[in-house]
Amino acid sequence: MSAFFAFLHHVAAFAVFATLAVELVLLTEELSVPRARKLLRVDFAFGMAAMVLLVVGLLRVFYFEKGAGYYFHSIPFIVKLSLFAAVGLASIYPTMKFVSWRGVLKEGRAPIVAPATLRTLRRVIHAELAGIVVIILCAALMARGIGYVG
């Protein structure tokens, strides 16, 4: 069972990274109705993958791996969890922007987004991706017992 949950955890992590990368690509060109709708779908997939990642990760911590006592004495784990929360909080801004386009999209019109807003969306997504790269580093350190105190 532990191997299955590790597999689910990794698939969800790759899905989180992939959906953010797709969002970034979709924000590089002018927004059309299909592109904006795709952004909404991809952002929903990002949210679902992040939810699976969190739930499966917590199940692994508390039930399937070394136990919470081990993980909460690992500095890389605490950094990893903190960064996951920071990425989740940062993702609120793009999600709220994308969701705000629903009314216009229902009318069959493309959302009009100021260039400054598009730049901000791209910056936030870049920051989220950078956070995930550091999370991956923390996972590698944690898996090797580096930074364990106690």
C-alpha cells in the first residue's frame, strides 16, 4: 500500500507542475475564448492535483511511511510543507482572475486583461514553479535524512 501511495503522490506532484507550466504557456499569447476556457480547465486540474498531493502526502506522513515524529523533526520537510502552503496561497490570485472571466466567456467573448495584469499572472506562476523546484530539492534532502534534528 505504501508504494501505491508513493506513486499517487508522485503523479499528483508531476500534475501540479505540468498544469502550472501549461498555464504559463497559455498566458504568453493574447487571450481568446478557447484559450481562456482552457486556462479555467487547467487551473481546475491544478487545484485538484494539489488537493490529491496534499491529502496523499498527509496520509503518507501519518500512516504509510516513517511516521509524523520523523517528518516533523526534518527541516527539509517543514520547509517543503511551508513552501507548499505558500504556493497554494500564491495560486489564489491567478485562480480568482481566471474565475472572474466566466461571465464574459459565457457570453462568448474573450476577457480583456490589461498587460500589467498578464505580467503579474505570469510572475506569480513563475514564482509558484520556482517554489515547486525548491520543494523537490527538499524532498530529495528529506528522503536522505539530511536536515533531520532529533
